[in-house]
Amino acid sequence: MKPGAIVAVLGCAVSAALGVRPAGAQPFAYVSNEWANEITVIDVATKTAVATIPVGKRPRGLGLSPDGRHLYAALGSEDAIAVVDTAARKVIGRIPAGSDPEMFALSPDGSRIYASNEDANSASAIDVRARRVIASVTVGIEPEGVAVSPDGKWIYVTSESTHTVSIIQSRPFKVATTLLVGSRPRETAFTPDGSRAYVTAEIGSTISVIDVRKKAVIGTIKLEREGARPKGVVVHPNGKRAYVSTGSGNEVAVIDTETSRVLSYIPVGRRPWGLALTRDGRLLFTANGVSEDVSIIDTETGQVVATVGAGKGAWGVVVGQ
Amino acid sequence: MKKPSRSERPETRVGRISRREFLFGGLAAALPANRAGRADLRIGLLLPPGPLGPSILRGAKLGIAEADSLAQMFGKRIDLALSPVPGREGVASVASRLIKEGVSVLVGGGGERAAEALREVAREGKALFLNVGSASDRLRTELCDRHTFHVHASVQMHVGAAGHWLIEERKLRRWAVLSESDEIQRAVVAFAEARGATVEEGAQAVSGATDWRPTLERLRAAKPEALWIGLRAQTVPGFLQQYGRSGLAGELVGITPDATGPPKLGRAALSGIWPVMWHHTLEKYSARDLNNRYRRRFGDGLDGANWSAWAALKLVGEAMLRAGTTPQALLEYLESDPPFDGHKGRPLTFRKWDHQLRQPMYLAQARKAAPGESGPSGVEVITEVPRGDLDAIVLPPKDGGCLRL
């Protein structure tokens, strides 16, 4: 046995003896509860809430480090991103993140956090280890959603009031181009191969399809559904389906990525906002803000298989791998 | 042709409002080289005399800043030509001159006559007119024109918002109306007839009246569940004072569709429910973000007239990027139901049959005093109306609507 492996085994044994669950032993979903100032922890296997973590004021956007050991939560009322030890289930630090941080994304290697700064109309790159902003660029008005391409080269930042997506090169950190998309763009999701990006637009009720290589909008999908306000978006690991939460529409739209057609709408809790998929893509989680719960969808059957209570103002969700 | 006097000459450059003030930080540095050239779109802003003018100007400043910010990202430029209007008679000549100088879109309309003049100039000059200052229903019906779009909410929308709430939420269907404006009185009666309410007493208020005792006695006899008032700003305080003393208990609804908001009265003096287009305390659906942007720039709260002007400029800027710069391209785009984000939480579109921007309204009332608190009350929003279909606060068009598109 290699020395590193011995250390790992010993670490697990010590953790077990102390009653601490090692990170990554089984997947958990983490749900930010905006008005309860806490994170709900859901055991993915049993589909039950197993813990809550007090995290700070107004948690919304979430991210997990690649190794699953650290959960990051944007604290809108504390101008910071909280760092949570997922094994100990407690906050171990805070990273300054500018005024009223709402959403952010981690680089694939976990070394950087990219965040939008709404009041400053800017996006920032934060060094996770140094816990400081290392670069900043101007984007559109009211920046919101942040996503990183699978290869880590591109950061997409939506700006709600200018209806734009700023495409930012990661190194050096600079805006490469800006695209006009639907009215009030919220979030972006990339296909696993990084060839396409999907951008939701809440007021436009559309999803813009972007060719990542060409940096161009190549299609627009309209949700022809009363009350649908597209917000969260994720793409299945097989790249064939995109899932979009519709906010006040109380549904998740299922989109065929090959045809750009809406295949179905799945009724979930009230005001689904954040979305997350398990690594194998079999389960989809929706954080439902008004019903204060999480709907768990079996993506093969398109049915909700469990509803788990969360906290007041359930907002974002991530799933550990 | 008569040369316009100095006072009629419009200020046709942005210069009076510092260019720097318009731009958002680092964006200016990222301008492409061709930005030094001719503007891609010129908008003329005609400021009415009176309190509405400064309010429209402030909203327009924020609107053009944001529209130009967006335009810059795509190498475009929008210029705003400002012009105070030297009296109602001067509106047409100033607007005509602006169009000759290359303005494609007129924004303004303080009151019905000014708005009517701008509508006529826009129609003849094949420009667009965005009305941000007149609630007149007549402009949206018998005087409607394809080149005119109404961002400002109509009299009917103000009445419909409160009427819908009285009927659906308060279950109050026996009304009386006291108005100095025929238009408000007609709108209340029409809404009541269409929605199953009755108007027990309809009185035309005498302008400048100070003694309301005879009117209040008639109201006492009629016993309405709700009283609508459509009085001039200077008339309202005296009426509310006597109404308060009268002991009448019905719900009071104040309609001030062409003003910047409810009368700014002391806490004890302001009573009733007042429909407004916007309020600086709104927070939901990103309203807080817009209010914050305005507050950062001007230090105080955004009101309905500010919102109208902001929305008009923002709308035109977005239309230019998505459709083109010619008036015809802009017109066709605005008629195509593009969803406008007015920070009201849902897509706002121009109605096909009268070119009115469909939008939720808000009902405001005097804010309750905290213990020991005195001084001006300010108002607070109690609800958004309607919650569902935006056409619930207007009546269906006669004969398919004025425009019959």
C-alpha cells in the first residue's frame, strides 16, 4: 500500500471513530435557504434531509470544490462567500466577494471562484487559496449568473438589465465578446463536451443556444407556457437533455438538445429555482422557493419520486459526487 | 419659413447633461473607434413645464444611460436631444425641428394637449412618439395613431387597478365619484358598468371649490361603499380635510393619473388608496435593483413619472439593437410583442389595439405612523394589481380597438 493510501485509510478510520462522515463517502445534496440563513443537507440515497448548517445571512448561490470537501455559499447580506467543511458540516471561513454576491462558479480545478458583482456591473476572479480578488472586468448592468466552460477557458456572465452574456477569457481575465440574448438572462449551462451553452431568460421566457466555439447565438427556444419564467438550467451528463426551472410556472421544462424542442414539462413544487443533477444524471433536484422544499425527479421516467422539506426561501442546490 | 426664437430652439446635444454622467465606468474605455462618429439613433426628449418636467428628465437620464451602455457594447451610439417646451403651443414647432435635425423618436407628453401635438408631429414626420406624461384615454381611443406608443398608464388603467381591487378583494360594489375631470368620471362609470358595480352618486366637482359640505351631505345620503375622487393636486388637501371631519366611512380612492404620485401631504392629511405606476419602496422582482440604481444616481426614490421616462428610453435602446434604427423598423418591432423588462416581474408588451404598454399597477396608501413618529407620511404600496391577466384592469375595445391592427 502506498503511503498516501495509508494516510487516507487512517483518516477514514479516525473520522469514523469521531462520528464524522468523510466527504464523498456518499453523495449529499446541499440546498441554500435564502431567508432561513442555512443549508439543508439531503442524503441522496435515502432522499431525506439529514442536517442543516447555519451558514450566514441570505445564502443563495452554491458551489462545491472538485473533491467535495468544501461547499461555498454566497452570502448576499454579508458581502462574502462562506466556506463550509462538508465533512464537519460547519463554516470554516469566509471569502470577501464584493457587494451583495448572488451567484458564482468554481473553475474546474477548484483554484478560482468567478463571481458577479451586481452593484459594480463587474465580474471578478477570486483566488480561493489566497481568498482575494485577483482580477475584475466590467460587464453589463445587473450581472447575475456565472458559469465556467468544462475546459475552464471561458466564463459566461449574464447581465439581467442589459440582456447580455459577457464571454470572458479566463487567462488573462478579459471580456472576449458580448452577446445579446433574451430579456433578463439568469443562468448558463454548458454541454459536457463544451460545444454548446444554454442561457435562460426570465422575462423573455426563452433559452438562447450558444455555439461556444463561434461565440454566437445559434438558436432560441421559447417556452410557450403561461407563467413560465426560465431560471435554473442544467444539462444531462449524456448531453441529450437540458432541464430548465420555470419559476412561477412551477414546472421543469425538458429540452431535447439535438432538436432544441421542449419535450415535456414536469410539475414540481412552487417556484422552482436552482437545479442540480447527480453525476450519473439519474436524479434531478429542484430547490422550490415558495413551497420551501426540494423535488427529486427521476430523469428516466420524468416523474417526481420524492419531495424533501427544506428551509424558508429554498434557492440554490448542488449535489456532491 | 419663420426662424424659431431662441427660446424655441431645442438643445440638440447631450452636452447639457454631461456625457460622462451618462456612461457607466469602464465601458467608455472599451468603445470601438467608430463611436466618435454619428449617432446611430437620436431621441428627442421634450420636457413639459411644471413638476412633471424634472421628474421625466431624471427618469430619462437613467434610461438613456442604460440604453447607451447597452448600445456601446455593440459599437452603437444613442444621443438624447433635450428640449424644454416653451408652453403648449411651442411643442409642435420644437418637435418638428427635432425631427428635421435627425431625431427618429420623440419622448414626452406632459398633459393631453402636448401629447396630442406630439402625436400629430410624429405621424406627419413618420417618427415615433413615446408618451410618458399623459394618461388621456382619448389619446388611446379616438386620437390613437400607429406612430404613438403609450408607456404612461392610461386613466382607464388607474381606475381599473383600483376598481379591480375594490370588486375582487374588498367586495365593494356601490360607488360614488367626485371628479374635476370628465375622463376620470367616465372611466369609473364605464368600469363599474362592465364589472357589475354601481355608481350611486356621480358629481362633477367645481374647479377651485373650497366648501365641500353640500357634496358630503349628498354622499351621506347615497351611502356609497367607496368614493372615487379625481381632483387637482391643489384641491385635494381641502377636500380630504373636510371628508375626514365628515365621519363618512367608505373606502376612498384617489386618482391622479398625470401626476408623479399621490399628493405629498402630511401623515394625518393623506387618506385613501392611490393607484401608481411605480413606487420607490418596491422590492420584489428586481424592483429593488432599479430603485437602487436610481437612488445611487439621484439620492432619492423613483416615482411613476421617473419610471415612465426610464422605461421609454430603455425600450427604444433595446429596440434599436434588436430591430434597427429606422422609425419603421422600430415601430414594427414594438408591435411584435417584444417582452420588455420593466422590473415589474413579468413581460410588458404594447397592446395591439391601442399601443398601450400593458403593466401591473400598484395601490399606495399613507404609511402608518410608528409610535411617536410625526411629519410627512410618505406612502407605502399595499398590493400589486392585477395579479393575473394584465388586461383585467382595462375594458375590452369597442369595434376591435382604435388601431384595428
